[in-house]
Amino acid sequence: MRPKRRILVVILLSGLLILNGGCKREAEKGEATASPVMAETPKIVEAFGVVKARDYKDINLDFLAQIVEVPVKDGQNVTLGEPLIHLNINDYQAMIKNKENELNLARFELLKMKKNLQDAYDAYDKAQRQLVDKENLHQEGVISEKELDDFRDFVKEREKIVTDIQVSLEQGNGINGIAVQTERVSVLDYDLQRMKNKLNQSFLKGNVIISDYSKAVVYEISCAAGYTVGVGENQQKLLSIMNLDSLYVLADVAEEFIKDVKLDKKATIIPVADNSRKYYGKVIRIADMAFQKNGETNVTVEISIDEQDGFLRPNFNVDVEIER
């Protein structure tokens, strides 16, 4: 081979080797680019929630009372037995006393009716037995016919007394007076117990409305000293009280993620008021229907709160992370 041709062949081979190496590197680079790392599926479902209380009630009175003092303010925390409202219930206690007197009098009248009737029956029964003895004595000639007739008249008098008492007890459509009085006693006794039970409610201690929760907050106070309550249109709510031991979180989960939320799954609760705090709980309820809010469809989920330190308050906003 001629020298010039040999040099040309060498140059061509070298160029092919260089081109091949570059293509290989581009291919390797392309392969690396074509094999991206698969994105990892998040292990939590995020939601936004609000702290709520499951146990709360309105305090109102359905008996006559006057407000003497309201020592608490709206939003104030209270403990078990702490006074909320001082009352004057003297008028209502007087009404109870009058009802007791009325009941006692009705019971006495009933007992007197029963005793009078029973005494009349006993006297008539005794006279009938004595009449048998008198008739035997008359047959034996011990007493005269006149004495026997006189005693027969006495027995008839005893019978008439029984009849007169029975007639005097008749009321209305032939209803026995003792039955009527017995019913009256029963009604009065029921009314009295109902009146007394109004003073035996868990939030009442004597003449003071108290907190019957260990940890609670009062709100919507709608009364003041000097108010008269419990009659007519004044049977309004006095205040509301919320049990802080019954707090839970009501969270909204977007519909596309609700499939990943299961009962008893652990949840982390982060209050917006202080995101350095974390509380823990679990999913205790998933609503059976969705709702729309601001153009989005969500499902309500209830989450328990395992331990509290007093920082969480009703209506606090919280972020929620639920394990898938």
C-alpha cells in the first residue's frame, strides 16, 4: 500500500473510534437520563381541622328564682363545684312548702274517710253478731220480744250509718269519694316530687348553680344580678358550659384522599396557634357523606385527642396529619 493511502486509512480509523466513543458516552448519558427515580408516595394524608367539644349543655331554670350574682365571665375556665350563678329561691321553696301542706291535708282527709267508713262497718258487723246472740237468748226466754225488737232497731241504725257514709262519699257519676281522694293524693304527691326534683339537678347545689365538670369553660352568659327567671317568657338560657375533657378534632379531608383514611389510624395534630406543639390521636369516625365548601368536596373525619396540656381550646384551628 502506498504511504499516502496508508496514512488516510489510519486517519479514518481513528475518527471512527473517536466517534464511536462519543456515541457510547452519549448513549450512557441518555440511559441515565431515561431512568428517573420514581417519586415516593406520601405516607400521610393532610387535612385542616377545628377543635370541638362533644359534651356541652345550656343551663336554664324552669322554676321561680332571682339572680343574685354572676361571678363568672364569658370564656372563663371553671373547675368542678365552682359557683357560676348565685340564686334566691325563697319563693320557690315557699311554693314547695305549700304543696307539702296541701298533700298532708289531703292524706289526712283520706285517712279520716277510710277510718269513718271502717268504724261504721265494724260497728254494724258487731251489732249483727250481737243480734244472733240476742235471738238465741230470746228463744231461751232470757229476754223479751220487746228487748229483741229494740236491738233489731239498733242494728238497723248501724246499717243506716254505713249507708249514709257511703252516700256522702259518692262524687259525680257514682264514683266513690275514697277513690277520688286517693287519686287527688297521688296527683299532689307527683307534683311535689316534680317540684323537688327541679332542685336536685347536677348543676345545682342549694341556691347556687355550679360547674359539674372537672374542667370546663362557660360562654354565652345571658343573665345578670336582679333578673327573675323560671316563669313565663323568662325561662331563657342563663349560660352554656362546655366540658374540656371531651375535646376532639373535626377535620375536612379532600375526597380524593378519603380512600386512604381508615378508622383507628394514628393522627398528629398541630395547632395553628403554636406549630411547635404536637398532639396525638386517632381516627374515630368517618362521615358517611361528603359536603361542598368553597367549591371543594370534603369528607368530615373525627379525631380523638389522647393527651392535653390545657393549651388546646374549643374552636382552635389545627393542621392534621393522618397515617395512610
